[in-house]
Amino acid sequence: MHGLFFDIGLGIGLAAACGIRPFLPLLLAGAFARGGDLGVSFAGKPFSFLDSGVWLLVVTVVLVASYAVQILLDRPATEERPLAGGDPFASALTGIALGAGALLFAGTLAAHGETWWPGIIGGLLCALAGERAVGPLVARVRRRLADRAARNALTVYLDSTALLAALLVCALHPLGYVLLAVLVWWLIRSRSGDGERYAGLRILGR
């Protein structure tokens, strides 16, 4: 699967998957690129490091460290507003997700001879869409769980969802467009639902 349409679809899908949770999409894409599988590649500068052994080791270490911090300190993996004065740990993970999305989208374009810098912007936006669609829902569920183990298990579900999304997109690149459309739809639907709930509360408060 080659061509600009497929390359953009792959970039969109990988970036959106990173918005859900960045580490496993990074590792999956890097592993496929190292093996030259499914048309995933980061060959050539400046993104060839994305499939290097050192990079994948660093991503793995950060993944393990994030789990350790979350389990030991009972910190959230995401928040409803992680970039607006929320939990520093959740905000850091959001920053990693946005950066990962930008790198994978731009790296995909560069590897196939396309102009890569629009991938930085597109990757940031796609990752943000993924994070904004999924993050608030997970944060609300986490607040309702009294059991600490159950709260931590939410991150496993996030990782599994992100990995499955990235795997499907790597197998069939145009699914990236579908994934982004679903996330945007869910984001709009969630915000519309929040607006209706707030309006109902205002009416009851009168």
C-alpha cells in the first residue's frame, strides 16, 4: 500500500492511536519499520531513529516507569483537562502522546518521500483528538472506582485499545481516516452530552 492517500491514512491512524495512549503504538510502528512490514517505514533523515533499538528501548523504559509511578502513587493516566492545571503526571503523559503522534505522522511522510513538516501539525491535531475523545471518559470512570486495582486496570485497557487501533491501521492504512472520524464523532457527542447535562443542572438550580 503506497501513495499519498495511504501514507496520510497511516500517519493519521498512528497519531490518533498515540492520543489514546502513546507507548505501544510507538513500539509497534518501530517494530514493523525495522522489519519492513506492512509498508511501515521511517527510513531516511530526520526520523530514522524511530525504528532504532535505542529509541525502542527508551520507549519501553518510559512505559514501565509510567506504570510504576501510577501503581505506586495511584496517579491518573489521563484527566479531563490535563493541559489546564491538572495532575502533572497526566499532563506529562499527554505531552508525550502529542509529541509521539507528531513524530509518527511526520516520519511516515518523510519515509515515503513526502514533505514531512505538515505531519507535525497533523500529528499533533490527530493525537489531540484521540486524547480529548478518550481521556475525559476514562477520567470520569476512574473517579467512580473505589478499588485502586480497578483504577490502575483502566490504563491496561487504554494500552490495549491503542495497540489494537495502531495494529489495524498498520494492516490497512485507510482505516486511519475511519479511526479519526470515530474519535471526532465521539468527542463531539461527549461534549454535546456534557452541554445538555450542564443545561439541566442550571435549570434545576433556578
